[in-house]
Amino acid sequence: MTKSEALTKVPAVTLGFWIIKILATTLGETGGDTVSMSWLGETTPDAGQAGLNGYLIGTAIFGVVLLVLAWAQIRTRRFNPWLYWATIIASTTAGTTLADFCTRSLGIGYLGGSLLLLGCVLGSLLIWYRATGSISVNSIVSPREETFYWITITFSQTLGTALGDWFADSGLGYGGGAAVFGAALLVLAALYYRTAISRVGLFWAAFILTRPLGATVGDFLDKPVAKGGLDLSRPIATLVLAAAILTLIIILPQRAGEHPGADRGPVS
């Protein structure tokens, strides 16, 4: 196995990875709300009067961007941090508007939407596992595996948005919801360092939970003060978060993860 074949198409899972991931999910919330709520007016009294659904239009816009970036990401032969994180951001903004469409416009509520999206996540993981024999991110070296990866990522981002909104609106508020999901991530970190529980399972659990954490933090930043938010400008908050992500990508080491095949023999 050559050195390039021993590297995956996704980044190594480090502390820096999780920091950027949480910022990206927060940006996904403020960015998605900017388009569907602020620009398309989905939360205004005029919502739907033109026969158009802002959440659905926003999903279509971000969905096209996601498809283009995912196609480019899958076709590239090496890990590119800029392309990877752009695709992650596209998936989390698309997840924001799609989750809002499922839970609000379809009329199935947070419970129905969350169950539907959980089924999508578990279904994609099951099909991925049956097709390749692994759902580890360290096994992503071919277009087929990476396609499964991005499908699962998008479903998990959407599920996380629904969970974040559900917890925040259930009485916990944005701060309370963020505290719950932050605490859950700390529990997963403790399990990672102190137990032998499957690292793959812990990764996907953490990946899903970072999304509702970002959703509640994003809502806290841009929702009205009367609803427990800071009422910051959604576009400005989105730009600030984007600048922070760009800075961290430059500052923090960005390297590809290693395929298990790298341990089977000397790399030539």
C-alpha cells in the first residue's frame, strides 16, 4: 500500500477537528436561519402567502451547493481541508433548513421529525455497513465509502438540528439545551478515554451530538431576547463564525486520517 493509499479522504479526528466541527454546526444554524427566516421570511406574518415554503426553498439552495461540493470532494484524490470543511458547512446548513421543514412544515412535530431522521441515520449506517463491512471513518478511501459517509453526515446534521430545537423549545431554553448536549459530549469523551466501548460508535454518537449543541448555541446568538436569545444579526453572526473557522483551519494542523491498511506493512 502506498503512502497516499494509506491516507483517508477525511481529516484525522483530533481536538481541533471537534472544535471546528462545533463552530461549523453553529454556523449552519445561523446561516440556514439567515436564508429561510431572515431572507425568505419563513417566520414572518407573510410566510407562505406567495405559495412558497422558505424552509423548502432554503433546502433546495443548500442542497444544490452540498451536491456540488460533495461531488468535488468525492472526486478529489487527496484530503483537502478547505473542500472538506466547505462540504461540512453545506451539509449542516442544508440540515438546518431540512429539519425545520420536517418538524414544522410537514406537521409531524419535533418527535415525529426526530424519529424520521433517526431512522434515516440508522438506515444509512446499516446499508453502509452491509455494503462495505465497516462504518469507520478510517476506512474511507474510495468513492463508494465516501458517498455513504456524506449521506450519513447530512442525515446526522439534520437529526441534530431537530434534536436541538426540540430540547430548547421543551422548556430548557437555548442555554439549557446547550448545557445538556455539552454534558453529553463530555460523557462520551470520558467513555472514550476510560472504557473499551467501540470507538466507531462513540465517534458517530459525538458527531450527531455536536449538531444539536451548535443548533442551540446558534439559536441563542440570533433569536429574540424575549425568547431567550441575544438577538444578534444572523448574517453578521454567520460571517463571524465563518471567519473563526477559516482562522482555525489555517492555525490548527490539518491532516488526513490513516487507513487501517497503513498498519499492515511498511509504506512504500
